[in-house]
Amino acid sequence: MPPASGPLTAPPTGRPFRARYRRIMRFASRALAQAWWFELVLPRIGLGRLAARGRVRRLEKLANRFYVLAADLGGLMIKVGQFLSSRLDILPPEITKALEGLQDEVAPESFERIRVQTESELGMPLELAYASFEPVPIAAASLGQAHRARLSPAIAADLGFEEVVVKVQRPGIEAIVAVDLAALRRVARWLSRVRLVSSRADAPALVEEFAATSLEEIDYLHEAGNAERFAAAFADDPSVGAPVVVWDRTALRVLTLSDVTAIKITDVASLTAAGIDPAEVAQALARATFQQIFVAGFFHADPHPGNIFVTPTPGEGDGWRLTFIDFGMMGEISDSLRSGLREFILAAVARDGRSLISAMENLGVLLKSADTEELERAMTTLFDRFGGMGVAELQRVDPRELERFALQFGETIRALPFQLPESFLLLIRTISLISGVTSALNRDFNMWDAVDPFARTVLNNSGTGTIRELAQQALGYANTLARLPKRLDELTARIDRGQVAVRTPDLDRRLRTIERSVGRVASAIVFAALLFAGVLLRPSDPVLSWVLMGASALPLLHVLVTWRGR
């Protein structure tokens, strides 16, 4: 395996790079000046209503101007636009919506420049590195492009395949990335000095998160390692596959993988022609996704239809498998994140405001400037209104009421200094993309229906008990909750007021058991509520729908983690 070397991080100083830097800074300066005038100056002189009247239109125009800038400059700025479109926690929907359609598709580099880059990285002429190399790329993005090729006979005989896809980084892209990051860091420093912004978002931290992800994306050795780690996670599962890394033809800026091109996962016509049931593919995709998130703790964070194939495998199992490609963007759920999520859900279930705030601080989602009282009221309202409802009850709620509440709750959250860590965002992005793909395969598919088989898989693997035991246990929890909701609320209130003293260790243990049991069931209910609300809002507000469906992953994670930890 070739030795790793870090990519360029210091900004270059050539004339084209200085012009690029100045153009980015001019855009940022104008945007900040506009915000200063309309959001600070006018309200102070009594013209706040005038400023508010045109706010939506101004934000849309600003986002559209950035869209044009990013599409023109390419490079990292396209990634910036895509990153901003996912920041529903800190940016208004007018901006995120306008940037949603920013595509990472640009004109390809000339073959001669690609040849020079490949030969420089591999240390040999292209004709020696590969038996053949197609000059026309099969895909071209802002950071790199992909070509089909064939391995030399000696390497092909050793690996057992000769058809490969070669991903080559655009020549000079490291310098462009360095310039863009330098500009973004300067803008972040400006924003950190503006109280209106710094009280709502940690701009330097956001930029550093984005920088870390971007530098990983231009390190193809890192991506190769991700591909192998993903494949190892499914080594015992023939239903999920990944391309094989050809290390002898892989370097920092060149990545060679086995060609696994097959049926695009959303090509329903081709799936049907191959005798593959799209509904079964949807179920398998949901299972594979849950396996990545909750078992492996390492998941593909860009599972759009172009990155997943359905590969026919006659004579093997179901006769097909899911094949994932492009491992430049991956998410990871650490033990500390699992612990933080458990703390958050238990606090929400108990309606313990102090613990809720503490959990959010530990998770890193709450800035120091946050109005904790306002946050506590928002979360308490959510759980008070819908937290005690089952799926059947939610279906009887007037959709208009649910929509109004969801919109109000979304506005409240966006108004707070509420900043999700990158791991959260990647998780939300993944759930959202998978939801879209499964719906395209099967209109009637529901993520909630996929929970049961996944829970069975997790339990069987963890050895924590049989399915029958789980079912009996869950039924017992549900019956208990159905009989005692008022008593539980009364007891909780009395304990909060100091009117109940717990004196025996045995009772302590029993209360802890009840708390865990209640927490699991309540988390399942909250998961269903958020998911159902997201589905209802999909036609009218896709952005908020995306947030709610993504957020449903948090209580689901608590359910599965606590079941595993029994």
C-alpha cells in the first residue's frame, strides 16, 4: 500500500487563485453588509417591519446568487452549497431550499491532464499501469472524475478480475480547496465577531467540520480504507457488497476499484426484467442501512441512487445483492454519541428539563448562548402533545393540526442556537436519502415497518433473548403504560416536588428498571410520531419533512441500543 501524505492546506498565491479568493470574499462582504443593514440598522431606527417585509425575497435572492457563484467557480464551492443546503438547524428554509438542486456535475478535464496526473501518482506510464484506459470519463465531478480501465494480465490474474474503474483527482484541485478554505475561514472569523450570528451559530466550528470532511474527500487513500472497512462490516452477509480496492494502482490522488456497475437501484423496469422484486430491494436496503448505523456504527453517508447497484447473482441466495460504491463520505456513531443519545431520550421521556439541557450540551448540539428556558418549553410542548400517542392515535389526529404544530416547532428550533454535529447531519442525510429510494421502489414502503426485522437481527446477533421473550416484554410494557399514565405523571411530579423519598436499594433497582422500560416504549412512540409527521409534510414542506424524518432516527437509536444493552 502506498504511503499516505497529507493534502495541501496552505492557500497558493498565484494570480488565478488570488482572483478566486477575492471573488468569494466580495460575495461574502456584500451578503454581510446586507444582513447588517436590514437585520441590525433598520430595526434600531424603528423600521423593523419594513425590513421583515422583504426578508424572504432577500434570502432567496442571496441563495440564488450563491448558487450561480458556486456553479461558476466549481471546486469546493459546490460542496459548500451542498453543505449549506443540509444545515436546516441554523439556516432559514429559503436558503436551504434554493441550494438543494446544486449538482456536483462539471465539464471533464482533458485526457492529457488526467494522464499526467495518473502517471505522476503511480510512478509509471499509463500503458504500463493498465492494459487499457478509456479516455472519456463515465462521470465528472468538481473534485475528480472516473474512467473505465483494464488491469494488466499479471495483476488481473492475481486478483481474479480485470475490469476496473479508476477515480482520478482533478489536477490542481488541492490548491483550489486550499484557497476556498482560506476564504471560508476568514468569513467565519468575521461572523464570530457579529453577535447576531455568534449567538446562533459557531461559524468557525462549522467551517472546520466542513474542512475536515473536504480534505478527507480529496484523500483517495482514506476513501480506499473506508471501502475496505465497509466491506469488512458485511463480510458475512452475501446480500451486501462493495468494490475491491486495487492497492497496486491506488495512491493519494488515484483510486482503482473493481468495476461493479450493475442495475441502478431505482431502475424499476430493469429490476423487473431481471426477475427482481423492487419491494424486496426496498426492504433489503432499509435492513442494510439499519445494519450500518446501529450494528457497525459506520455508515455510507451519501446513498443516493447513483451510488447503489443491484447486482444479479444467479445461484446465490436471493439471486442478487446490493452493491455500494463511492465511500468518500462516511458517517460514524461513536460510543459517546450512543451514550449521549440515550441520556437525551431518557430526559425527554422523564420531562426533566435540566437533564435534557445537560444531555444536549454533552452531545454538542447546544451553544453556550442558548436560551435554555425557551428550548425546554419547545421540547416539553412536543412531548406533551404527541409523546403519549401510539401510531393509531396519531393517524386520527387532524393532519392540519399536526402540520401546524410541526411548522411552529421547526420555527422555534431554527430560532435557537441549535447546531447539530456533523455525525447528526450525516445520519439525517442518510435516512432521508434511503427514505426517498425505498419510496421510489415501493410506494407503500414505510420505514416503521422495517424496524421489526432489524430488531430481530440485532437481538439474534447479541444473544440477549428470543423474539418471543421480546414480544412478551414489549406487550407488558405497553399494558403497564396504558393502565398507569396518570399515576406515573403524578408520581413524577411528587418526586420533583420532594414529596416522595426513596429509601431502599431494592426499590431503586425497580425504579431504574421501570425507567428503562418506559424509555424504550416512549422512544418507539416518539420515533413513530416524528416519522409520521415527516411523511404527512412531504408534499407541502419537503425541507421540514426531511428534518422530522431524519430526527426520528434518534429515538429509534435509543430503542435499539437499550434492547442490545439488556
